[in-house]
Amino acid sequence: MQGLIQVAGVIDQDEADLICAEGADWLGFALRLPAKNEDLSEADAAAIVAAIQPRHRGVLITYLTEADEIRQFCAELGVTAVQLHGDVEPAQLEKLRRIDPDLYVLKSLVVKEDNIDELTKIVDESAEWVDMYITDSFNPATGAKGATGLTHDWSVSAELVRIAPRPLMLAGGLNPDNVAAAIAAVRPAAVDAHTGLEGPDRRKDRAKVRRFVTAARQAFADLAGQD
């Protein structure tokens, strides 16, 4: 799983084709969000997921918190991985693992100011039931937990890489210009980008996606060479 690259916020098939062509591994589909501001319909997402498999993996990004609903929605979309950004109780994570043991579960760790103790507690209580963590940025002005375009204190993510018994994906304000420095500082297993790869029209910009993937691949290779 080391060196994985995800691009999130896919809005249609053309954008998915662009992302796949430029070498990303996973594509993230943000659905059933608190503000109901999805970029595409659930039916369109399911069609895209079916079209990009098996070479590329579609990932559901959602704020759902109940295991039964999460499992059902993943089945409807045809995804085999889910990124949980809601406040999911450990009991629900345990249930999700029990009822769908093959589902790859990513749990978000939203970095705020001085909340490393809170994040450590989440890791301690959930690690048995998740496959990977994803750190993301909090926007105090809007309350958003992801897709903020903001970076966070990378030293917090680096500490979570050190203490967490699961691999970690780094997200939050990553773009072609900072992803190499972020990988060097945090040493994550994976990276994710969303708004940092968009043009003025809020669609993914091919040149930005290409530069991001190239820079991330090189940075991961440099890490591997240091081990």
C-alpha cells in the first residue's frame, strides 16, 4: 500500500478518465455529505466506479456513521473502500468490520489546533477496526473537515504516522508544488488531493494532476531509497 495516490472530488466520467490517464491509483467520490453539496449523483458515481475497475479503485467519501447504512451504500455504488469523515463510534466500526470484513475502511483524523491528544485517543479506540487513517485539515471559519484547500501542521500527521498501527494517508491542501515536501516531512503511506488540483472552473486541471502524480511518485521513491 506504500506510495498510493488518491484524487478526490470526481465530478463526471471525463474527469475520472483524466485522473486515471495521469496515473492516480484511487479516485474519491464524495457523497451523502452534511451540506448535501455533492458534485455528482449516486447513479453517476456508480457508473464511473464500474467503468474504472479493476485497475483503479473507487473510494466512497462520506459522513455516514451507521455501519448498516455504510455497508449498504458501498454495495450500491460498487466500491470496496470507504473513507469515513463522520464521528463514527468504535462500536459502529467494529460492526462494519464484522458485517463486511472485505471492505477497506479509512478513518479520518481531522487536525485542529492542539488536538493531538484527541486524535491519539481516536487511534487507540479504532485501530483494530480500520485499515488506514487519513489526516485532513479543519477550517475554523466554516467548520469544514476536508476539501478546505488548507494545509495543517504536518508535524501532527508525522507524529500520527509514528504512533498509529495502521498506514496513514495525508490530505489537506496538497498540490503539485507542496506534495514532495509534505511526503518528506510526514512519511505517509499515501497522499490525497482535491481542490489543489482544480482549475478556475473547479474541474481537475490535467497539468496539475500530472505534476502532482509525478512529484508524489518521485517523493515516495526518494523515501524508499532512504530505508
